[in-house]
Amino acid sequence: MADQDWMPLRQRLSYSIGHFLNDLCASMWFTYFLVYYHSVLGFNTTYAGILLLIGQLADGICTPIVGYESDHSAGCRWYSRRKSWHLVGTVSVIFSFPFIFNPCLACTDSTPQWAALVYFAPFIVIFQFGWAATQISHLSLIPELARNEHEKVELTAFRYAFTVVANITVYAVAWLLLHFQVGQSDDLAESTHLGRQDVPVFRNLALLMVGLGSLFSVMFHIGTKEEKQQYARLPEPEEPAQGPARDCKRRSPAQSLLRWKDWLKEPSFYQFTYFLGLVAILAFASWVALDRHMGISVYGAAVVLGVGSATILVTSLSMTADLIGVNSQSGAFVYGAMSFTDKVANGLAVVLIQSLHPCQSQLCCFACVQFYHYVMVLVTGGVAILAVFFLSSIMIWPIGVRFHGVCVNGMVGSAQVVCAEVPPVEQDDILVN
């Protein structure tokens, strides 16, 4: 392939940073949310877990809805559809996330925790809606921007590279802020345990991450060029074919472009993971199970876990892009639906773990250490073993769209009809009427 056929490096990099704000916020959410609400604000473990579950449920519900709406809307009149949703999501995240890592503005020491929960819940829902809108619109750009399979994988890998950078950034800045906080404290108890005095640390961390992420989002919108297109209308099943569309139906048994419900009938829709990544996850679980007093070796185990997680994430997103193929008009729904199970399962797992927490105080006891030790073994190992069984289904149903052909009733204002007979595995042999 000629060099001019490849996506320019500037375009690839500008796309890759489009999820940086989400990655920064996600790193804070999953790493410090429970710590902040339990150890700093003083919420009991159940309430803290409920707040996280509210966020995960909101995210899980919003992702397929945003995907569906993104596929069926043309975007703003002056902006392309995917970047329009990305902009909406970015603004929602910017204006909601700082409130999540800031104390309740209307609460006092006598305010019951359930009232504070009601205060934080709307900000969490808005944040998760914005996060979902940004994530789905950003992922949906991969099949539209990439010109070949290699570019799909490359964009996914670049995107994940900046996810790693975002995680490192959050941890580094948090370490610096906590280090300065400890240096300013004369109380030994305050310097060794998190408490109300650390509220400014997490507030400043949230503001810094939102500010930095916003800068990268601006760079993404300036550097990423999404073509404004006119999209074919997806006919309803009961709608009779007219004119050229009727001829298309006679010449080919193909059906209309895939709608959101058509994806639910495809076996490949449910086939995501990757064997080597699962091996690494199982190795991590085995390592933690055998080494009950992990010292410095915890860093080695973390590397193994990171390798497995990165492999599964990058390959699963690449497989999703392959599954979507030429059906990018409904690709956002696919990404949204794939994310639904992930978000809801995470939220339910956290609530269950928090409800079983053995320590009654805000400080971690010896039983807490053993509890989380076995949580890491059972959760990661159990999910990996379950995923192996799903992975084996690929041997029976290789990835690809089988049950639906493609028939485009022209673009808006055009009489052109494109029909396709889709073989059992690959989408080829497109006929132009």
C-alpha cells in the first residue's frame, strides 16, 4: 500500500489523546473513590459502595443509549456526529467531576449520610453520562477513521498507550500532593492516616486532572478530522420497499443495514477476550494465591496483571472493530452494548465486596489485609476461568456477521442502491445496482 494511503501520524496521535480526560477521571474513580468516601469523608463501606454502584449502573445504562443515539443522529449542524457527542460528554465530565471529589457543600457534621448520598448521586450520574458519551463516540471513530485492519489495531494501541500515561500521571500527582500534605502536618496520626484533613488533596487532584484532560480534549477536536456525511436511513422491518429498493430485494436475499437489535442475534457480538491475556491474568491470580506475604514481589505481580489486562483490552477492542466492519453506521451501539456488562458487573462486584468488608472502623485491620488478598485471587482468577469458556466459543462461531446482509437505500437525496450478499463469515461480494 502506498505511503499516502496511510493515516498521517499527526492524525493518529490527535485521535489517541481524545480519551485522555476520561482516562484521568477513570483512574481517580477506580483508585481513589472508595478511599476518599470511606477514609476521608467518613462514609461507611456500604454507602460508599452504593455510590460507586450508582455510577456504574448509570454508565452501563447510558453506554448503549448513547451508542444508539449517536448512530441515529447527524450531530450538530456545524459539527460531525461522533465529535458532537464527544463534545457533549467532555463538557458533562468537566462540570460534574470536581463536585464528586469535593465535600457536600450544603452538609454539616450532623447531616446524615443518606442525605449526602442524595447530594452526590446527581453529579455521579452526570459524570457517568458524560464519560459514556465520550468513550462511545471516541471508540466509534476507529472504524470510520481507519482505512485497513492494521490501522484499526494501531489506533486502539495508541489509545491504550495514553490510558497508561493517564494512570501514571494520576498516581504521580497524587503522590506529590500527599507528600506535601504530610510534610505540612505536625500531627503523626494525621500524617500516617487519611482523614478529613486530606480533602484539599483530592479536590486539587480532581481539578488538576480535569484541567489537564480538557487541554488534551481541545487538541483532539482540533487535530481529528471526521468527515461530515449524509447517512442512509435505516428502514423498519415492516416498511415496504419502494422503487430501486424493491429491485434490490428481488435480486438479493440480503436485508437492510444492521440495526441495533440485529447485533443481538450475532454470536460474534458476545465473543471478546483473548487467550494470552487470560493466561497472564491466571498467572497473576496463582502468584497472589501462593505468595501470602507479598513484599516487593507485588510489583512483579502487578506487571503480570497489567500485561494481561492490556492484551485483553487492546485485542477485544480490535475484535470489536473487526466485527463492526463496514457497518460503522451502527458501530456506536456495538461499543455501548459491549461496555454495558462491564460497568454493571463492576458495580455489583464492588458493592458485594464492600458489604463483606470485615473491618468496622475506617482504618484497615489485619482481617482486611487477608480479605483483599483473597478478593484479588478469587475475582481475577474466577473471571479469567469463566472467560476461557466463552473464548472457546470462537472455535464454533468465528468473529463475523452471519445472519444479516446489507442493503443501503441510497444516501439522502440519492437514488443509488447498494446491495450485499453476506457470506457466513466475511462480508464480501458487494453488488451495486
